[in-house]
Amino acid sequence: MNTRAWLRRRLLRLVRRPERAWGLGLILVLLVFVVIPLGYMAVHSFMFDSLGPRYVRGAVPGELTTFYWQRVLTGGLARSIFWQPFLNSLLIAILMTAIALPTGALFAWLVARTDVPFKGFFSAALIVPYIVPSWTVGLAWLTVFKSPRFGGQPGLLYAVLGIDPPAWLGYGLLPIVISLGIHYVPYTFILLRGALTTIDAQLEESAEILGSKRWEILRKITFPLVLPALGSAFVLTFGKGLGEFGTQAFLGLPIRYYTLSTRVYAAFQNRQQAEGYVLTLILILVTTLTVFANQKLIGARKRYTTISGKGAYHRVTKLGRWRRPATALLGAFILLFVAGPLGLITLETVMRYEGQYALSNLTLHYWIGAGDPMLAEGQPGIFRSSFILGAIGNSLQLAVITALVCGVLGIMLGYVVVRMRGTVLSRSIEFLSFTPYMIPGIAFGGIYLSLFARSWGPLPALYGTLTLLVLTCTMKYLPFASSSGVAAMHQIDPSLEEAAELHGARWGRRFVRILAPLAKSGFLSAVLLTLITTMRTLDLIVLLVTPQTRTMTSILFRFQQQSFTQHAYGIMLLIVIITLIGHFAVRRLGGKIEF
Amino acid sequence: MPIIAIRNMTKRFGQTVAVRELDLEIADGEFVTLLGPSGCGKTTTLRCLSGLEEPDTGEIHFGDRCVFSSARGVVVPPGGRGIGLVFQHYALWPHMTVFQNVAFGLRKKGLTRSEIRTRVRSTLGVLGLDEHEGRYPSELSGGQQQRVALARMIVTQPEILLFDEPLSNLDAKLRMTLRAELKRLHGEIGATTVYVTHDQLEALTLSTRIAVMKDGVVQQMDTPQEVYHFPRNLFVAEFMGNPTANFLPATVTSAGPPPTVALQWNPDVPLVLPSPTPLPESAEVVINVRPEDIGFSVTPQSGYLPATVYATLPTGAECITYGRLTPGGQEVVLKGPEEEHACLGLNQPFWLGLKRGNVFDAREGTLISSFGFSSREEDS
Ligand SMILES: Nc1ncnc2c1ncn2[C@@H]1O[C@H](COP(=O)(O)OP(=O)(O)O)[C@@H](O)[C@H]1O
Ligand SMILES: [Mg+2]
């Protein structure tokens, strides 16, 4: 009797307040798709994989061993497998951060605080490198500096000026650092511009009243106050730079310049799973360390929010004779690194033969032509090729489904985390849903490839299905969606929902009538952001696609390797257009930019 | 010579005129409050004084020093004006400890380390913050943050102190305590103070003089008593006093003295105003009486207005009673000791007597005469 009453109460409670049940469901999902994969990988990095017997006589797949860790860290090949790529990755991350941070900071200050003209235009244009795929500038770089010595056709420099650019100019460290540096300028720009405009103006005015000069205020007040924002920018740039794959593949692989991420790719590509696990774990470890180091450096005690007080009108700094140079600098950056690359990529798609810069060489063949056996091995134009159209269809399908699933999960997650704030469940969900953020895309794809390709427990074998891609993208992009969800739910005071409850509204009705309308714009912008992120992702899916599940980015990667440049760049252009449209839709909705 | 003189100062933000042709003189050691509803230009005036904002036209003098003049192109930067300012949200630097916040302004005065330490410590001591010097602002309560802001201001010993609604973020109790502390502080260091608030009680309790502002224009600048009892126009009369005073439209039926008026709502009762000055015959006026200046009787009396009790709101020591004039039904509010009002029940008839008040010109809204005040008060 008593148990029945207890059960009844429990059940009623579940119906009335579903967050606990949801929370448990979400934890289960996160365990299966985040914790177990990480654990699986850690364990299997100490086991012989299926290729084990080829390397070690008598090895049995599944047998415990430290062979792979030794091979990667100390073995005879360790230098070329790990240490050199690792140093390359570090060097790239350090140098690109050294470009992106100061540039972004300077631009942010100019736009937020000075009287430089055309602020609206500059702000919009400076964000473009962040919207388009990170390898956009890298590909455009190739059109100028590539050399026939490393396969394919000559670039602009060779074709027009007859200069064969040296390898270090066209490939490897220098161009990788520059293109990634440019891609990450918007991160610092956006974060710092936000910080500079939301600092309470009175904090600076207080110092002014006490007689501080402008430079002293900038150094002693403004700089320390934006330091947390600068720290986030550093972590984002450095951490993400370490794991970048596309640029490093496009600009590094032709001259066999390897980085940690391209090594991970190579290992999984060659079915050397265990070695891939070891490299992946190291990559994750280094990324995680960056985040923690930053938190240590900035310190918990001094962490503060600089809420803007009323009347936080910042007075503009008059640039005087520096106004023209500053404007020119911004203009030049946008011309060279934003408009320029997109223009070059567009131009490339309408040239019958690469490297022949003449009007007679222009054609729309690669867009709408039927196949010509003399051009790109008979591959028809983009809008005529069922192979490419299929990839576009797959990409759109993947992006839309991922975005919707992510959006719904994000809102549920936000609801549970906010309503159960303070409980262990809430904290674990928030922490676990953030974890995929620390795992570079190429590593994430690698893990999912080895875990979910074959049937596993009750889960069927997913290799070659779109489901696998959706699953991978959903889990990887869950951090964006969940932080949007948490933010959206924070905005909604519990009393709004409780008021509806007092009117007898059940949970479903409350969700549809109260929560959903209030969280709508947050939900939509999370969905759109996930959509454009999925559209442009290469590293995450490059290991997982099969001919049936090919996507725009994956065939772009293939075309680029086959030197079907016009097709590759045409697809690139389509991705750019789609992501830009998506981005402006987000802006329309008043959505926040997430990294 | 006044220590602060503002002459014909105007400040625009685009289309809005925040301060319009302002003239203001403040004597050495005064505590002047700029009082007015939100958006009337108080903060802007203060910021112009501090130099954080540059007026469009006008002049500002501190003593015999001109710190701003649009005509002569003089603009002394904020740091050179010898002022201290406390902001509404305190504006404490979150990345510095209490000590560092307070010491900041001393560092450029060419003092040695130990001199700085002594002065910061003694200032913190005065404000009861000795134990908190190592803390960050986020680790302090609102009242403590407020004191740090005060310490940061007075440690450099400025001649002029400026405050922008410094107490508006605190709860009622703390506000009371800090009000007392501010008044003591002003008494002790004697620095000329300009204080911005929208809280009339704060203005009345703290100031030597109050400047009531509306739409960027000073409506009246006088001592608190003067502003409270003899508001120069209807705006000031309405703004001062809580609950809001009574305003009874009337027509002068006999010039006097003493003048007689007929209320618009209740013309049958001729009302004789106890005033030695005559009023223009048949002028349209507004009689303004404070709630505490209305007496009542539960039996009819000559010259008293018949009314019924609408609601009584006891607050402990005193009681606020709302009545409705009969006939007419205009609302009248009166205030008195609670035990006196205890006999009033719902809808009970009672009779109201106007003890003292002011008469305003109905069209212009300006004060034309007062009644019922002892002559000494009226002269002042
Ligand atoms: N920096 C500014 N930019 C534009 N308008 C302003 C600015 N500062 C004040 N104003 C406007 O000027 C008027 C007076 O403002 P303020 O002096 O802050 O009023 P108060 O302090 O009395 O509330 C208001 O209408 C306000 O909107
Ligand atoms: Mg104000």
C-alpha cells in the first residue's frame, strides 16, 4: 500500500516536473557518446589493433601493450611520427596567435573607441573570415603561390610574372600561419570589441578625474579589465589552432609538412587505430592544458564581470593625424585578406585552364558545362554533376538534421541545467556537454570512426550511414547549442512557468506556450549557427564519409587532391555563400556569435 | 566670492538639450543638491563640472580660476580641476584591491611609498575600512563599496566633492546610516559639495541649499525649508513632499485682505484664506496645501470643507488619510499623528480645515501668495 502511494507520488512528480527524468536521459546520452568513447580510446591505446601483428611478431589484437606509446614517444620513428609534427603544431599555434591577437585587439579598439570612419562596414567585413571555412585563405593563397613542382598547375605569381615561388612561400609553416592567423583575427576582434564597449565608462573616468593621462588609463585600467576577454581569445585561438586540420592539410601535405592533426588523420586513414588513439589523446591533452593554464593565469579571485553602469557612453578617442593611416590599415586588411581571397577563388572557377589569365580563357564550363574528357577528366559542371549535386544534398541534409537535433538537445539541456542548478546532475551535464569542445574535430571523427562504425552493444553498425555523420556532428557541436540553451533558459524567470502551472498548465503546454516562445530566438540562432558550422566542417567528417555519404567539404578535399581545382573552388564558393546567408540570418534574429 | 560659478551653460546631446542656459553659484563650504526627476539634466550638470563632459556654451569658474569657457576656449581636463567624484555605481576598479583603489590617485602626487601608505590607512580608518584593505571590490558589501568610493575621493583632499546619486543602490536602512555619515563627513572636512539625487528626502536632510531642476532648467534654488514650504512654482510644489501635496483649483471671489476664494469643486463654501496680502479679484488660482497642513473635525465647522473618509493608512507613528470632498469628490490627502486619525472610519463624513498653504496662478503656475504662515516664516 505504502509503496504504491510512494510510486504514485513519484510518477506524478515526474509528469509535473520532468527535468529530473530528462536530466537522467541526457546524462545517459553523454555517457555513451562522450565518456565511453574517451575511455575506450584511452584503454585501446594500450592494446594491439588489427594491424598489430604486422609490426610486432606474435602480437594478438586486443592484447595489452605499451608498444604504441613507445613507438610514438620514444621509438626510432618517434621523431617523424610525433615530435616533429608536434613541434610544428605548437609553432603554428604560437605564431598564428601572435598574428591574430594583436591584430584583432588593435582593430577592436579602433572600431569600439576611436573616431575611425565606416565602423559598420568594417565590423561586418572583419567578421567574414570567421564565418567562412578556416581554410578559405589557405586555398586562395595557393592560387597565387603554388608551384607546378608540387603537382598541379602554376599559380598567379608563376603564370603572370614568371617567378617560381620557393616552396616555403607557397607551402608549409609560413602560409599556414598567415592564413590561420587571419582566420582567427575575428575571434579577438569580437571578444575584445564586446569587452571594450561593455566596460563601465565610469571606471576609466574615475582615473581621469584623479589626473591620469590617456595612455596611463589604457595601461592601468582598460587593459587589466579586458584581460579576461583577451585570455579567452588566446585560449580559443591557440587551442583551436593546435587542432586545425584543413589548412594544414591543403598547405602542408603537398610538401610532406606534417602536424599533429594531419598525423592523426594519416594514422586513422592507414587504419593504424592505436597509433591514432595515442596521437589523439596527446592532442586533447595539450588543448585541455591550454584552457586550464589560462584559468590559472587569470586567477579566480580577480575574475569579474564588468557590468556596464547606466550612462556608459564612452567618449570617442580622436585619432587626429592617425585617422587616415588607421582607416587605410583596416581597408587594406579587408581588401587583401577578406575580399581578395574570395575574389581569387571566384575567378579560379571560371578559368578554363588554370594559370592562363586572359579573357578568352573564361568559361562557365565548370559550373554548367556537360563533361569534357579534356577537362578535369570529364567531370561535368557543378550544377550538372550528379556526384556533386548528391554531395550538396547530403551536406544540406546533414546540416539541417544536425542543427535541429542539436537545437532541441540544447534547449532540453539548458532547461535541466538551469532548473536544477546547484545539483550534481546539473553540474555533470554542463561539464560533460562542454567536453567535446576540447576535442579537436579530426580526433573526434577518429574516435567515432573506430567506435561506432561497427555494431556496438545495442547500437547497429553505422559506417557509411548519414546517421553516423549526424551523430558525430551533433555531439561535437553540442557545446554551442547547450550554452545557447542555458543562456536562453536563464532569461526565463521560473516564476513565468510557475504562474502557468498555477493555472493548471501541464508541462507540455507550459513548454509550448511559455518556454518555447520565450526561448525562440535563442533556439533559432543556435540552430542556424550549428547549421553553418556543419556546412563548412571538414576535419570532423573527413574520416567518416563514404562515397554514399559524401559531403561538399569531403569532395572538395578530394577534388583539391586530384587537382580538379575549378570544381574544388566552385564548391568552396557555394559553402561560403551558404554560410554567409546563414550568418546574416542569425544576425537578423539578434543571435549571439558563438565560437 | 563663490567657489563654484556656472554661467549660462548649455549642453546638448544631438537633439536633446540636457542642460539649458544654466546659472548657478555655490559658496565655499556649501552642500548643494541638484534635485529633480530622472532625465532632467542633473548628471549632465555634474559631469560638466567635473570636466568629463564639455558644455556647448557657457563658463565654469572654480574660485578665481576659469576651468571652462566656450568663448575663450578654456578647457581644464578633469584631473586638473581639484575635484573628487563618486559615481552612482561607485566605479571601483575590480582588478585592484581596496588599498590599490584608494592609493591610485596619490601615486602621481610625488609622495613616497610610506607617505602613501599612511594616508591611505588613515582614510580607510576614518571610514571604518581598516580590515578590508586587501580585499577586492567584489568581496565587499554594497555599503562597504560605497565607503571605498568615498575614501578614494577624499584621500586626495579635493576642494570640491561631487556625488552622483551615491546612495541610490543601497537598501533603505543603509541609506539612512550613510546619509548621516555623509553629513558628518561634510561637516568635518568642510569641502564644497555638489550632490545629485532624485530623492527629495535625501536633499532635504543633507543640503544647505537645493536646486530643483526640470528639463535642464533650474526651477528654484533655495534652502530646504524655503523649497519645501514656499515652492516657487507648481512643478516644485508637486515634486516636493510625500505623499504629493493637495492642489485645489479655485476662483478668487473677494480680493481681501484676507482674500476669499471659491473652490471649483465646491463653490458653495466660501473659503477665507488667512493672509495679509490681497489677491487679484476673480483670478483663477490653485490652492496648494501640504497633507500635514490640513486639520479636520468630525463635526461641521464654519470655513471647513465637508468630505468623507476614503481610506486611512496608518504607518505607525503617523497616519495618512484619503478623503473625498462632498460634493465634487475631489481627492484630498491629509497626514497627522496616528492617534488623532484613529477615530476615522470608512465613508465617515468629516470636515477639513486648510491651515496654511500657497496660492499659485492657475495659468502661469507661479507662486502669487502664501497664507497661514507666521509672518517670520513668510518674510524669510
Ligand atoms: N552621453 C549622452 N548621450 C546622449 N544623451 C544623453 C547623454 N547623457 C545624457 N543624455 C540625455 O540628456 C538628458 C539628461 O540626462 P541626465 O543628465 O543623465 O539626467 P539625470 O541625471 O537628471 O537623470 C536625458 O534626456 C538623457 O537621455
Ligand atoms: Mg543621473
